[in-house]
Amino acid sequence: MNADGTSLSRFTPSLMSHELLERLFVARRKTLDAVIARIGAAAKTPERNHTLLVGPRGAGKTHLVSLVYHRVKNDLESGTALQVSWLPEDPWTIVSYGHLLAAIAERLESGDQGDIPQSPAKIEAYLNERAHEGGPIVVIVENLDQILGSLGNEGQQQLRHLLQADRSLLLIATSTRLDRSLSDQASPFYGFFTTTRLEPFSVKEAAAMLTTIAEERGDDDVVAYLATDEGRARLRTITHLAGGQPRIWATLASALTVAGLDELINLLLTRFDDLTPYYQEQLSRLSGQQRLVVAQLAELDHPINVVELADRLGVDQRSLGKTMSELVDRGWASPTTSPVTELLDRRRTYYELAEPLARLSFQIKESRGKPLALIVEFLKSWFDPADLGESEVGEVTAEYLLLASAGHDHDPIIAVTRRLHRLPVTRAPELALLDEIDEALGRLREKDPEPFLQLPTPVRVALEEQLETPGPIFVRVEIHEAALGEVGHTRHSAMESWITRTVAWMEASDGRERTTAQLMLAEWLGRAWRFDEAEEVLSAAAFSFQEDDDAVLGVRDSLAHSYREAGRLDRAIPLYEETLAICERVLEADDPNRLVSRNNLANAYREAGRAEDAIPLLEETLAAWERILDADDPNALVSRNNLASAYQDAGHLDQAIPLFEIALGARERVLGASHPDTLVSRNNLANAYREAGRAEDAIPLLEETLAAWELLLGENHSKTLTSRNNLALAYGVAGRLDEAIPLFESTLAVRERVLGVDHPNTLTSRNNLALAYGTVGRLDEAISLLESALAAYERVLGADHPNTLVAHKNLDAYRAAARSDV
Amino acid sequence: MDPLLPQPGSTIDPRNAVGRRRTTERARRELGAGNNLALNDPRRMGKTVWLDLFCADPGDNFEAIKIDFEGVRTCEEFLVRTATALSKHQTLPAQAMRKLKAMFDNVEISGGPVTVKVGVSTRASTDLLAETVRSVDDHLDDEISLVIAMDEVPIAIGNIASNEGPNAANQLLQTLRGLRRSGSKLRWIVCGSVGFHHILRQCDATEGVINDLVNLPLGPMEHDEAQELCERLLIGIKREGDEGAVEALVTHSGSIPFLIHALAHRLHESGTGQISASDVSTAFADFMDDRDDSRAVTHLVTRLEPLYGERARAAETLLDTVAVKDSIQVSEAGCKDDILTDLCDDHYLVERGGAVRWRYNVLQRIWMHRRRLK
């Protein structure tokens, strides 16, 4: 509630004071000034420059005309020769020319009105007389399109004649659309008004409005936040939901913090309840085919062309073309505005719902008391995953939050949109959508914008912004990098389509773009474990770069990582060493890239069983991070964790455990309990406890970690599998083998399927299950597993690899035990 | 140079009307020579503005009254509209006013409305109209000619044909023709944007009822006047134009005042600062791409169906052909002669030396854009 007793979020201009309306008015001052200037001219000259403001419901028309009204009233007080008559917003009772004249006369706000005559001709004369005495009458008339529709052609002619011949009235009108009565050449009011379309609010304008409202509420934190890049980015994610409508933005202003969620949901539901009868009444005026089209547009999350729409609806294209044209005229549909539409065949137009909020009329009908999708969309877009889980809210709101939170887990559109707007990412898998986007960007490069236009609207809009700045190459790289982050460094069937597209991209481009595509191709080939091809492409690309170019070093590093994942430490380590050597030659001692490179090499040493080589590198790295960064900086935390792991590998658990405990404490404090990095830390500490013989301390941590990974990434993700394996190991150490064995079995089965039978992690699983079998006396099964594991270790890691040696030792032991049993 | 604010439609202050000096001179000449005029350019070409401008300053020895007939549905309303306008004319001879008072109530009071007195209401409206007009003519000063500028006459005639039948409309046209023929001190300007040929067909009349009128073409503005309008509008919207901006505005608008105002309005709303020729080109392209705005300037597209009925498709095809080829021989038109004739009468096309082309380049371009022709 505002100081003057008006609820800002309900935003009903007719109930607000002049001063408050002035303070909240943003973005359209130029339009207001122009209207006021026309009124000023009418007061002094015979000029009657009638105004028409066109915009959908909630576009701010009433706010603007309310200000016109107040300003005219102020002018009247200062003696200007004007009068004002503000007709009711919903003109249901104005059904003829006579009714219109009567309404103008009845609402004329000046002096004694006397008796208002009955017949139209007499009221015309009455109004002329009044204007003659007191100056022209400024008539504020909302929903003019509806009134003109009621007047019919002859009534419109009479009105136009009155306006032209007598010059007693000056209309300041609003309309939701420019329908036939305002735009057909045969119509009396064709081209009559000076028309201004109230364009949807841009993000900047919306920010200005929300800032003003926040200032009015005294909410300084929100004011400051809206001025930040992140605040603007967050606004961009919800622009497509608000449809650029100030009234909806004003409503949203009530809940820019979690604390306001209850109020927001309540307000939105009320607002939507208000709007729904309007939309449904408008819908009932449409023909059957028109309604079907509108329903289809409401259901889709992207624009559509007539051909595809005809196909979906099973109707004739020609008749649908006419229907679309009618729906555009009636304000239900609009051609999509996108910078890429200029590439379209001129006969091909993409359409979308003109007012996003019209979806409500369908959603409310179908919701049957369930939460409204539009509100859930807003929550998913505006709030971060962490925000939604930690608020105390009412029952209805809780239901919405639950759905929004589930959306964060599963909705790729919101995940990609937030990523493109540089907001904290959500947990939903994005790969399939990223694949679609890359395909669309590739086709767009070939001047075919259609797949791009068919992308989900929020994603498309976010991409359009990025295509403008920083540009198409950057956007494509960003999409590839996001996809690379999704697939990791383990061979994956989805990689082939990326490789194919990247080859096409490279072949179609030249200069800097070509080398960029080339590097990306090297990266993908490495991820797919097509190492020889990757090395070849990388060498070719590297010719175009300096040896120490960040991009090249990044790909080399990634390639080495892929080697590691593939168990090819023999190639990973030299590559890491070479990269570090370059970094040491060209970068300062504390340069972050140099530190990262050293860290990576150390980890590879660890994996190769060379913990003692790794430890000095990691100690040096941690010291450098702590020197240049805060102790809680993520880079320092990773480094501390790695050093602890190296201590653990080297058997120095007394040094490892305190470091793991510090790292976990810091991550819980900085990142939160459910952050992936926190889970990694918790897992590492638990493993160290296990190795130190403290299985009972380890098990609760590992159970908690596994549950969190399953929720975050699903049951088959490599991190989940590692976690399951670790829990099984801890159960084993604690003697709870009946719980350990099923976990080992399921882990091995999934790894064989997902990673392949020879992958190092699969081999680890096989080894671990064999040990568990052996412990419970199932020696035949243990030996069989170890034999196959050992053969694979020798093949993949080599005969001297520590894992190979351990497997060998285990197998010998079980064979001996089996013989002694016999 | 005084600033002007864009006003694509509505009712302007005649003092702010720019140009049309040659049209005004020609009108004075024709009227001085005893001719009556027809002004039937397409809508939004500036006819009403010119009528206001002319009536505000009709020239030496002329007085002028403008009567707007829009919304008139019956012969009686036509009569009342005429009487009301005449009664408001400040220098109407006293005898003429007495005559009006004898026939109509409320002619002297500003509270109106003017109505036909019961005593004469049984007489035909066309007879009363003739009597009213003649009473004015009879009492005018010998030195003065009174110009009656009738706006939107075809709309009124069309309404009357619909409401009272073709005969009533025809009778009214005959009466007006008779008045024009007989009036010695009266001069007439008959104005309307709906082509008379369509209305005559609607009320079974022939060209004979209007063929006494001399056509006064308005068309686009003269180049220097269009420049003046553009310059004043740019001053009005506080956006100074560079060297090429004014010329670009004139060129893109085809010197059609409505388009000049509409473009200036768009430029006013779309930004601030100096305007270049390229800004004007962008504004014009945006204007044509904008469905709502382009409909407002491509009125010719929406006009065909109501007036051409079943012939609309053939007419559109012919317009497409001429637009794409720029000019064709009449023999190539490939449609009935009446369609070509109507398209010329409606100002879409112009026929010269056996060849047909679009009358206005700018409308040709807009038509092509709207119809997506290449």
C-alpha cells in the first residue's frame, strides 16, 4: 500500500491521485506532451488535432488519459477556455450516435449543465452552444473501436461531421486495435486521427517503471538491484511473459523479492480473473476456424507460419491465410517481429499471439483449479533455484513454488534462457535444446531463418539480443560451450551431430570464423575420443594463432582432459606438461591460466599414481591462489580440495582430512548445501573418512550426497554413479555388504551401458564389485570379474598402471583363496 | 518559417495550411469565368484542407461557405444541413435570412437545431432546397459571388440512395444541377472522395447530372510547397534535417501532404536529434512494413472490394501488371474497358498516349510493397 492509500501493484489509474500518477509515469512523456500541446492548440485556435492512442489492455492507455484529464483540469483552474468530458471506460451503454452525444453531455464537467435535451440534433446544438460559451470540449473516450462499431457507418459519418464542421469537440481516444472502422479507406474515420501506438515497454522502460514503483515503496534494495546488469538480465527473462504491458509490469513489481510472492500470486490471479471475461467475450465473437487458430497460437511457445498451421489444423491454406489476416485485424494475432524476418521469403509470415496474456483465457479454462502455467513461468524465470526453496509462503504459493522448482529441474527452455541472460543456471538438461539452437544458428548463417523462428520465444529473443551484441560467432561458440559442458569428456552419441554441424560451419566460413569453428571441431573430436582427428585439426588451427592464445590453450587443455577421461594418461600427461611449459614461458607466475594448467597436470599425475609428483605442484598452486584471491574464492576452494585429494592418494590422511573439512565448510557457507561443488567436497571428505577407517562418519555424508546428485542430475549421470560407487565402498568397509553389493551391481551395469566396457570407471566398478563378491565368499564370480577387468586394464592403462597392478594382486589373492577352499 | 506539428488527419487551422497556391489561383480563375468545379481526388489528398483554406480566403469579389454533407441520410437532412450553413454565413443578405426564417425554425439562435417549419414540411425537400438557394442568390450584392463549397457530396448521395431510394438521390442530383445552371451569383465546388461514377451507378443517374462541373485536380503538392511543408514540420518536431532529409521526405512521400504529415509524425515519435536522408528512408520502410500504418497509407488496396465488387479481382490483376511493368499499352490491359476506365477515374491509373501507368509513383511503390510484388 502506498502512502496515499492506493495499492500500487493493483495499478488502477482512475483511483490514483494526480501526483502519484505523474510520479509513476515513465517512457511516454513525449506522447503525453504532444497530446497536451494539441489540447493547448485547440484552446487557442480552430485547429482540432484529434488523438487516438492504440494499445492492448494494460498498455498504459488509461494512465496516459488520466494524466491528460488531470492536466486539463489544472489548466481549467488557471482560466484556460476548455471543458472536459471523460466517458466511462467500458462503453456498454453507448450503442448509437445519440447515446454517445448524451454521454458526452452528461459527463461535461463545467458549471451548471442545465437540462440535456433528448434528440441527437438537439444535443449537437447543446454541445455547440456550450463550446461557444466555455471553449472546446476535450472528450476523453476509451475503447473508441467498440463505440464506432456500435455507431455503424452512418453514426460514424454524423460524428465525423460534428467534429469537422462545428469544431466544438476535441477527441482524445483510446482503442485496443486499429480495426476496420479506423483504418479502411471507405470508413469515415479512415486516417482521421493522429494516431500513436503505445509500443510494448522495452526492458529499459520496464526497469524505469519498476524502479519508480520501488522508490515509491521506499524499497531501496530493489532500486539498487534493478540498476545492476543482473537485474536487467532478469527483467529480460520475463519480458515475453509481460508482453511489454505496463500494467502487468506494475503487478510484477509487488514481488521482486521472495517476500512478496504471496502478494504477487494473489494479485496475478486477481488480475487474470479480471482479464479473462474480457478475452472470453472477445473469443466468442470469432468464427470457429478463428477460435481454433487462436487456441493453437496460445498453445505454441513459438511463432508459426500459415503452411505449418494449416497442416496442424488440417485446413486449407488459402482459407487460413484469410483467417490470419482477419485475426491480425482484430488484434488477436500479429506477425512476428524479429530482426531475422527480413531474410524470409516475402510471402512467408510467422504469426504469434498478439497479446501473450490472451493465453489466460485458455489456461484458466483448462486449469480446473490447478496452478496457472503463466505464473509458474514467471516464477521459473524470475527466481533462482536457491530462492524458491527457502521461503516461507502460504499453501497456494507453495504449490506454485513446487512447480517452478520442478521446472528448474526439468525445463530446458528456462535453463537455456537463463544461461543466455547470464543468470544462475538451473539444473535442467539442455543438450537437446542446444542441439536445436545450433542447428537453427547454422541454418540462419545460410540465410534460412525458419528454424530460428521456430525456437521457443524466450530463447529466440535472448539469442536475438546476443546476435546483435556481441555477435553471431560469439553466440555460436557460447552454445557449443554450453553443450560441451553438458556432455562432459566422455564419449556420447549426441556428439556426432555436433561434429557434423561444426564441420559444415568450418567449411562454410573463412577468416577468424573459420579458425574459431576449427578449434571447436578439435574440441568436439577430442570429447568424442577421436583423438587422432582432434590432434590433426588442432594442429591445423593452431597455425593461425599465437602459441599462447587463450583459445588454443583451452582446447589443448580440454583435449588432455578427454585423454584422461578415456584413461589415456600416457597422452594426457605430455599434453598437460607441454601446455604448462608454454604457460610458464609466456605468463606471469600468478596468472590464473598458469595456475589452472598446473592444477590440471597435478591431477593427471594423481590419476597416474604419481601423487608425490602432484603434491608440490598443488601446494604451490594453492599458495598462489590464496595469495591473489580470497580464501573462499571458488578457485582456491578447488585447489584446496585437489591438494587434499593428493595427500589422500599419497596416504597422508592426517593432512588430507583437515583440508577436506575446511573446503567443505567454506563451500557450504559460500555456495550452499546443494551446490554441485559442495557435493563434490562432501563426497571427498567422506571418502577420506572411509579410508581412515571412519566408515560410520562417511556413510551419512555419502547417503546425503548420493540423494542430492540423483535429484540434480538423475540416476545415470557419471557423478551420480561415482557417488553410488563411493557409498557402496563405505558400506563395504562398514561390513554392510548386503547394501553394498546391489549398489556396485547397478553402478557397473549403468557404466557398461553408458561408458562402455573398457572405460576406466567401468573397470573400477568391476574391480569393486569383484572385491565385494570376494568378501562375502562368492569367489567364482569375483575371479571372473577380475579376470575381465585385468585384461581390460592391461589393454587400456598398461601393465604398469597402479590400477592394473592392484587388479593383478586381487586376482592372485582370490585365485589362491579359491584353491585353498578346494 | 513557422513551425508546424504533424497532423495527418483531423481538422487543421486554415492559417496553418501550406501551399496549394496554384490550385487556388486556378479555382479563382475558373470560378471568375463562371465555371463550377469538381474536386474528386482520392481521400487524404488534402481536399478538405484546401476547401477550408479557400473558404477562409476566396479572393476578391468572392465569399465562400463550406458545407460538409457527411452523415446526411435523407434529402431533408441535406436541405437542413444547407440551410444551417447558409444561416450561419455572416454576410448573408437580410432578405435571404428572412426567407430562411420563414422556412426553418431556429435559424437565428445558436442553440439550434435548425428544422423545417411545419407549415412547409409537406413540400418536397428538393423544392425547398431550390427555393432556399435561390433566395440567397436573388439577394446577393451584385459585386459579390458566393461560392458554396460542398464537401462529401457523393457520400451523402450514396446514403440517400440507400435510405430513400435511387430516385430520391437522382432527384437531388438533378436539383443541384438545376441550381448550378441557373445561379447567376452563386458558384459551386462539389467535392468528394468516393468517385461520382460509382454513386451515379448506384442511383441510376447519368454523367449528365455532373458533366457541367470543371475538374479541379489537386494531386500531390508542388515541389516547392512540399519542401516548405517538410521544413516547417521538421522545425515543429524539433528535429533539424540535414541537406538531404527534406528532399528525401518530399521524394518518399510523393509530395502527398498526408504522407508527409504521417512520416513526420513517425519521425517525431521515433527519436530525437538531427535527421538524415537515411533516417527518412528507414522511417518510410518501417512505415510500409508496419501493417497498421501501411494500411493507413495503402488505402487503395482496401478500396477495391466495396466499390468494384465482383470486378475487384480483375482490377487488382491489372493494377499488379501495371505496377510491375511500370507502363503498359491499353491494348495489353486484358480486362473489360469499364474496369480500366474506373481505375483511371478512381485515380489509381492514368492513361496517356495509349499507355497506362500508375498515377502516383509513391502509391505504386506502396501497392507493390503491400502486394509483395517484385
